[in-house]
Amino acid sequence: MTARVLMVQGTSSSAGKSLIVAGLCRLYARRGFRVAPFKSQNMALNSYATPDGREIGRAQALQAEAAGVPPHVDMNPILLKPTGEAGSQVVLLGRPLGVYKPANYYALKEKLWPLAAAALDRLRADADLVFAEGAGSPAEINLRPHDIANMEVALYAGASVLLVGDIERGGVFASLLGTMELLAERERELVAGFVVNKFRGDEELLRPGLALIGARTGRPVLGVLPYLHDLHLDEEDSVGLSGRGKAPAPGDLAVAVIRLPRISNYTDFLPLETENGVALCYVDRPQELDGAHAVILPGSKETLADLAWLRRRGLDRALRDFAARGKPLLGICGGFQMLGRTIREGGQTVAGLGLLPVRTRFASEKRTVQVRGVTAEGVWGIPGGLSVRGYEIHRGFSEVCGGRPCFLLGGQGTGLAPEGCAAEEGYVAGTYLHGCFDSDTYRTQWIAAVRRLAGLPARPSEQPGFAARRQRDLDRIADLLAERIGVERLDGILGL
């Protein structure tokens, strides 16, 4: 039997669609249904390597985790990774297709939509329920003729739609009514009801607005969801960085992450950000490094452009000074490349920061793989032999000309090989390993090592493991949907 589809759309970006879909996946997976998430087109710099070496949006990987199934490229057949003024890199079925400007991409969509629809068909053939996520708003007049992420999916699948409004940013009633007004009649017919998300305060104050919405649209407000604090779950893109971070309390370890303009996979740092006794913040000015005990230079979608930005901001000198003072500096993926001696792309060779004996060249092929292994001996006093796992997504390949490896890593069916580079003197290191801080033992030992180097007393972690925290939070969202919308109501919309 072909799976039923329920779609979650929003009146804007960051309305909470991704986490609501994750919650629905968890809610119905717990009840024994075979569940799969789907997003036909996702624009994000936070991506994930699937077990078979393909690339999808990080949000769909989280939703697959909530559903209890391995992430698969059919869950996100089209991934757009912005590259600045040049446009976006189009990743089709997990493989890079090319870089396209908007006008060229719109012409391409006629060919892409059948591939996205076929991916949805394959998911529906193997599942009982598919929970689909829209992108942005379905009512963007200028984008609607080319929109294959919202109502085109719902119409194709015959899916009912939950329309989500974000009350935190204000104007939720106008956004819900305005969206309905701008939809075509056949699209409005698919909307089963509304969800008001991220509410803080007394829900009674909303009653007049909720009643008006119902009266004006003929659709119910299915539920009001409160703002959830302390979630240990991935944000979809760098919009989620706004307001992130906290000031260190006495005795906290202060970790500064450079907020690159084209930062990618900053989900790497969520395990540190949510760790007790760690104050992690995102910075973009040299003076903000002064109070940091450690600095991380993160991944970048455009390494050379972000390296030039570092130099314009004076952050290149600030990072060299930081390292010269014997403080720990870690680069991940693009950040690793920037710490090296040179970066070569095409016929251009650009000097790196010169803090690691590494030379990088960019190639047309991309390495996308899940890896696991152990820590190498002698890096910052972190014990060797600690288990780590994560993934690599990069187009650059680095030649290490000295130093010592950070890890010994291997993919499926391959042996362990040295990976990354740590300087022989000082505390500068770099790696291509995304997700290394998800590994509880490594994260705990990394924090302990940096605390020692900073002269801070040891502070044992008393928190549950990061994976356990994620599972707890997925259950929190599922429980909230069951409480605020109701399982019977959702079953009715699904036709169960």
C-alpha cells in the first residue's frame, strides 16, 4: 500500500517546520508505523553524509533519526548550498550537479521535479506514513511558478497540509490569513488547519485571534505550541545562529567559534554548546578572542572567500597571536584548510594562515563518507585510542607535510589511516572530521585537555550522553504534539 502523506508548511522560514516534522516522525514511529521524512528541495549549508556516501540536508538526517530509520538521499533529493553571488551548488540525489544562478536553476527545475517526485514515490512504497516538510512559505508570489518544495508536493501526493506560523517574530495572525489569501483555491483545500508555534505566555490571550482565524478561513487552529528551551537538536541554517552563545560564568571554559560569512556545518558545535561548564559563542571581531580559552575555525562553503574575509577583518593576525600565546586553536574542514600553508584552486594559489604544515588543493570530485576510528597519541594531552565517529564532506584534499595526525580513521570496509594534523609545537590542530564532538568520550577528554591548558580545575561532566539528550528532546517534541494537537486529531487528518 502506498504511504499516506502529511505535509508541514510554514508562513516563513524558521517557523519550526523541521522540528515539527521530526516530532511527527518520532510520535508515529513510537506507535509502530514505518515512517519516513521528505523534503523535495532544501537550501542549507548544514549537510550530512548518508551511510552510502551521499549528501542530504542535516534536518532530514535528524528527522530520519526521529523515525528510527537510516538517512537516505530520497528524503532530500535536491539540496541547494549557497555559494554567495555565484548562486548555489545544486546537489541532486546526493551528488553535486553544478553551481547555478537563480535564473538558470529555474530553467533546470522542469527536469528536477520528476526526479524529486520519483524519490517521494520510492519512500511511499516502503513506508506507512511520510511526513513532508515545505520550504520557506508556499505563498511567495515571485517564486510560486518555480516552487517544487511546497504545494507542488502536496498536490502531487494528495497530502493534507498543516500550516505553521511563528508567533515569536510577531504578526502570526496576519501571516496565516495572508498566506491563505494568496494560495490558489485548490491549494487552500489541502490545508487541514493551523499551528501557532513558539508561544510564550498565557494562551488565553490568544483566544480572540484563534477564533478569528477559524471564522475567516473555515479551518481550525489545531494547536498552540510553546517555545521549547534547551533543545539539543540541529538548526537547519545559519539563521539559527542569531542570539546563540552565552557569557562564561566563573570557572566555565570559554570557546569561541569564528562566525564565517559562509559557515557550514556549525551543527558540529552543538554538543559543546549544550555542555555544562562550557560557554560557547560565535565571534567575528579580533577583540572577541581575548577572553577565549580555545578557538575553533569552522567549516566553510567557500574557503578562499572566507579566508579573504578573515584577512579584511584582521582575524588572521588575531588567530596567529592567539596560537603564539600557546592557546588551543582547532580547524574543522574549511577551517583546517585555512590553517595550512597554501590553498590551490584552479590556477590560483593562496597563502593560508601558515599555522599547520599542510597544502590543500581543490578538485572537482567531492569526498562524502561516514567514518569511524580512534584518536591518535599526543595531541593536546588527549589520550590515544578513544573511539570517534563522524563524517567528511569536502572538495579539497590536503597534503600533510609534518606534525602528527589527530585521528586514525576509516570508512566502511577500509582500514584506519592517519587523518588531520596537529603542530609539533604549540596547540594548533585541524581535521576534516565533522561530528567529532558527538562522541561523548572524545568531547569529555577534549574539554578536560583544554581546561588543563587554560589552568582551570577539572570539572567532571554529570550530563547524559549527547545521543541520549537528542533522543530525549525528540521525545519531548513528540509528546508536545500529542498533548497540544492530539493523536486522534492527527490520525483523522491522516485518514487512519
